[in-house]
Amino acid sequence: MPDTLTITDNRTGKSYEVDITHDTIRAMDLRKIKVHDDDFGMMVYDPGYLNTTLCKSTVTYIDGDKGILEYRGYPIEQLAEKCDFQEVAYLLMYGELPNQSQLDEWVHSLKMHTMVHENIKEQMAAFRYDAHAMGMFTSTVASLSTFYPEAKQVHCAENRMLQCQRLIAKVPTLAAYAYRHSQGQPYNYPKNDLSYTENFLHMMFKMSDNPYHPDPALVRALDVLFILHADHEQNCSTSVMRAIGSSDADPYSALSGAAGALYGPLHGGANEAVLNMLNEIGDVKNVRDYVAKCKDGEHRLMGFGHRVYKNYDPRARIVKQCADEVFQVTGRNPLLDIALELEKIALEDEYFVKRKLYPNVDFYSGLIYQAIGLPVTMFPVMFAIPRAVGWLAQWQEMMEDEERRIQRPRQIYLGQRERTLVPIEKR
Ligand code: CMC
């Protein structure tokens, strides 16, 4: 049996044969379907890209029905249990897990780039005292392109990897600066004898000359959270990274745009929205009423549902375990009871069962961030730090793709045509 699809156009009675590869047809093969020779040809209409593949990729695999997530073929459960974040970052960037000397070299190269230019401090200082951390983060990431103008040389592989290392190393520093600015506290410079996550906690929480030693359980929990958030194939922000990168923009500009997409409450901003929702519910006894309002369409149950997962998000399961470990150190977050009750009621409710709405990664992560002492405005930033690795791995893959073209979707134009302009005094 040939791997082809036969399409009959009932408008003309003509049949067309198009090739099928990887269960996919090429949209351009539909162009030959026309009623008249001078027609533009058939296109595909897919708002929200529900069924459009943007690229071929070897980075991340998801089976949404079975609840499977793998980076470069390794199950997320194994990576979260056995690796630290820098190891997983190497895996995503290079396609293979590092041996010890490769890991040492990678960690060293990241440490060489953790500092940011002193002018960034002045930029941070220009934000209002109550500026949202994600706004400060996206703006300062974009501004890094002005410090590294050579980043424009996006066709040089060596230069690209250098910029990737800079970005992966500097995003925690920018995030910590944003936090310290919001607290009115002086910035802590990176401390390069610490691990990636330990250094991040140091830049966030170290006060004056007092020694700061984060609890190893918190460092480990942060590593796990960062691993879980590192990539998620062609989601909204990653496709923005690819879209901006497709115009040959430098990676700082592209990553800033991707972070902007992540900020929205339907995507990475959901962790902030979940906490606000739990606070609004306020008490376990109010959960049923709140769920009823979700079903009436009054609001969404934040941290629930996913475009791809029609099963329990495997990341949410690990985050839930992680929460228990963190609460042993920090004390139990009182909002956990509301979250557990919400999950229990929603998972039994026909509305959620029928639509296959399960908790996603954002449902429990905010409870951990809050227990660690972060304000809600930092939650999307905590998502953006590790996701920078995924964005960059996907950007690298795109830059090396021979089929890469500038992203430029089509539209169905339904507006007016060929109108004659009436001078303003006669309108
Ligand atoms: N609460 C209540 N109803 C929901 C929810 C929800 N959280 N999510 C989806 N639905 C309903 C929706 O109303 C629709 O119902 P109907 O068929 O009767 O119209 C049906 O389920 C399908 O929803 P959809 O909006 O067509 O699904 P989508 O794939 O376009 O949207 C989503 C996916 C994640 C944006 C959505 O589920 C949502 O808004 N969830 C809440 C926000 C959230 O938690 N986002 C984090 C996503 S995971 C982390 C990340 O990768 O960013």
C-alpha cells in the first residue's frame, strides 16, 4: 500500500494524490487543488494550531493520551530522579547525556557567564518598586542583545552556542535581580562555587554578611522543578521562540519574546493564577461552589487542562511528591488542603472527566514556590529560568534545519476590497 492520500474535490470531481510521511501531509501539496487555473489553491485553516505540525524535532516527545514525557528519549521520571538540572540542560542542548568530563566542562562554561554587566543594575533600578517580576525579566533579557551585538551572527554555530551558554547562565541572575529590586534589597552577585540552583537561591535570599546555606532538600526540589519545566516541545512560548528566531533575530530578542508568551495565565502564568485562585477560594468549604462556577463558564479552573495531555500531566505527579518533601522543611502550605480538595472534586466531576481535564504542572508548583518564600509575581519567572534551555535547544534545532523558512502564516481575508477613499470632510 503506498503512503499516499487521495483527495477528491467535489467542486470539480478531480482527484489528487498527496504523499504521507510520519502520518502527516505537506500543506503545500494542497496548493494544487484548484477550481480554476488562476486560483491561489487550497490552504489549511487551523486557528490555535490544533492540528498543524510546525517542524520535525528530536528534542522532546509527549504522548498526551498516555501521559508520557521524554527529553531526547529519556523518561522525565528518570531524569528528575537521577540528574541535576545542568546535566539535563546539557542533554537538551547536545542530544546526549554528558560523561563526567563533559559535564565538568559544561558546568565550568556556564559559571564563566553568570555575571551580568553593571549597567543592568541601573536598568533594574529604573523599574517601579511594584513592577511585575516577569516584566523586569523579559525586558532585561531583551536588553542583553545590546551588550552582545555579535549575537546577531546567528549562522555561526560556535557563536550560537556561546550565546546559549550566556543566556542559560544569566537568566537566574536576572531573575534574582528582579526579585531583589521588588524587595528593595541590594543585589547579590553570583557565587560560582555553588551549583546552578544553589547559586540561584543564594542570589535570591542571602542577606548582608550572614552566611547563607540553603537546605539541601530545597536545592534538590528546585533542581527537580527546573528539570520538569525545561522543555515541552511546541508549546505557545516555544513556537514564539521559533517564530522570532526564524527571522534570524538574535537569541536574546527571541527569548524575550518567548518569555512574553509564557507570561500569559493560560501558559506559564498559570502558576501565579493558581495561587491567586486558591487565595480567592480561601477555605476548603468553598471549593464545591468554586468548581460549580467553573462549570458554568464563569472562570477556568487554573492549573487544570492541557492542549496535549488528556491524562494526568506526568510533571504534576512529580511536583506533588516534591511538594511533600519541601513542606517537611518549610512547614505545610495551608493552601494545600484547598488544592487537594479541588483536585479530588474535579477528578470525580463529569464536566472535567468528559473533557479529560487533569491537573497540569502549574497546579502544585506555586505552592512550593510560596513555601520557599517567593511572592506570586516570581512564579512565572521560576518557569522561565529552566524553560530558557528548552527554548534555546529548539532554536538551535531550527537554525540547523535545512527546511527552515521565515514563519509567515496565511489568512482567510474576509474584509472589504477596492473601496474608494472619501476625503475626511465628506465622511
Ligand atoms: N477549567 C474549566 N474548563 C476548562 C479548562 C479549565 N482549566 N480547560 C479547558 N476547559 C474546557 C473548555 O471550556 C472547553 O470546554 P467546551 O468543550 O465545553 O467548550 C474544553 O475544556 C476544551 O478546552 P479548550 O480551551 O478548547 O482547550 P485548549 O487546548 O485550547 O486549552 C488550556 C488548553 C491549557 C489553555 C486550558 O485547558 C486552560 O485554560 N487551562 C487553565 C490554564 C492553565 O492551567 N494553563 C497551564 C497549562 S500547562 C503549563 C504550560 O505548559 O503552560
